[in-house]
Amino acid sequence: MKKIKIAIQKSGRLNEDSLKILKDCGISIDNGKDQLKASSRNFPLEVFFLRNGDIPQYLRDGVVDIAIIGENVLVEKGHDISVIEKLGFSKCKVSLAIPKTMKYNSVEDFQGKRIATSYPNTVEKYLKSKGVQADLHIINGSVEIAPNIGLADAVCDIVSSGSTLFKNNLKEVEVMHTSEAVLAVSPKISAESTELLEKLHFRIQSVLLARKSKYVLLNAPNNKLDEIIDLLPGMRSPTVLPLAEEGWSSVHTVINKDKFWEVIQELKEAGAEGILVCPIEKMVL
């Protein structure tokens, strides 16, 4: 049976989040410790565990059909690779940072400076767009120590919480771009694998939609029902059922989690009671 081949990072947070979304899609992966390749028991899928920086070339060469990869890696090494879905996890920034003691006015301050980075293409393109030239030192691994040992005046690196910069007495001064995990596709994917990708993509979209939503049940007095329904940004229209107590109805709907607290507050003020909020496992439109 034909299997679609997917690459994911072999270790770290992105690996964990990638395996979790596949699991949430109902796909079981038989992966043991330190395996480089594993298969699914219940979906025609084969997983390749690779170094993040190597994945763009594997996609380009058609060794794998698809990949879950950091958007920042594609900006650096895979600008020709297509992305079909942003996945909403492993979010970070790719930023320029300088020692805390150094004053900063604008990106022009990097003119002629030495910058240590694992993302030379990203830095060069960004600085060129600002009319700035700098001396780039390519380092594979931890770049944050470069200013402390006199190797560079500044660094460019991934920033999540900022704790690594803080520990190395650095401060973030320029955010070049934001990044998250994405589903990327090989330009050499076959028609047969594309059919499997469509099935997998459908499952992923259902999981992502559920993660962004909350299922809400509430009780509403009938004389306030229209006002309460007007506040609900539901999928199409809420479900309204009569309660045993005369003059009251039960309202069921879905709310985007980003607007959740704002909407809940408005519902309470409009007279809604007994508001119950439930997570959604899958959501199919």
C-alpha cells in the first residue's frame, strides 16, 4: 500500500507538538527511542525523524512528501517550498539582539557590526531591505555567547520566552519575523500521495478548528433570547431548546477562544445564566 512520507523534527518541543497533532488526528505512530523512521498502524503514513535544518532539502528532493517544520527554517532554507497550513504551535520570533549595556536607536545601528547567527540568509535579506550592511559570523548552535567572548557585537536567533537572551545579558531590539510550525509540501509530491495528503489535511484542519473553539451552553430567559443570540458569533446559528421551566431556553453554540471572555461577559450582562463551557475534540464544517 502506498504511504505518504512526512518529516518531523527528531527531538525537542516541535517533535512533541508534531506527534501530538498526528495523535489528535487519530493517527497512531509506532516509534521507539532513537528511531529514524516509523509507520502508522491505522493510516498510510510513514514518519521520518530528521534534523530541522535538513528537512527543506529532503522536501526539495522528494525524499519526503510533506513536513511539519518551523516557518523560520523555510524562510532561511526553503523559500521555494509551499506551505498549505499554519499549525498554531511552536511559535517564536527571529530577532536581532545586542548586549544590555549597548544603546540602540534603529536598525541602522547594525551598520558594519559583527552579527553571530545560524540564519545568515534571513539576516542578510532583512538588513539589505533596510539598506544596512553587516559582517555575519555563521555559528551552528548557541549564538548567545558570541558577544560575551568578543566574537560578535550582536546576535540573530530564535526568541520564545526571551529567557536565554536574559541569561546572556542580551536584549531583543529588532523582530525580523514571527514564526510557527507549518505543514509544508514537496514540489515533487505524486498524485497518489496528494490524495493521501488531502485526507490528512482534512483531519488536521478539523483538529485546528477545534483547538480554536469552545462549546458553550447557557440558560436564557425568553424575553432576553433575541438579545443574547445577537451576541453569539456561532458557526451558523445557535441551537435553542426549551427548558422544563416555563419562560426559559437552553442555548448551545461555539465561540472562538480568542473572543471567549469578552463574549461571556456580555452574555452575563444580557441575562444569560448557568453558562457551561466545554472543550471540543474535533470540529468538521
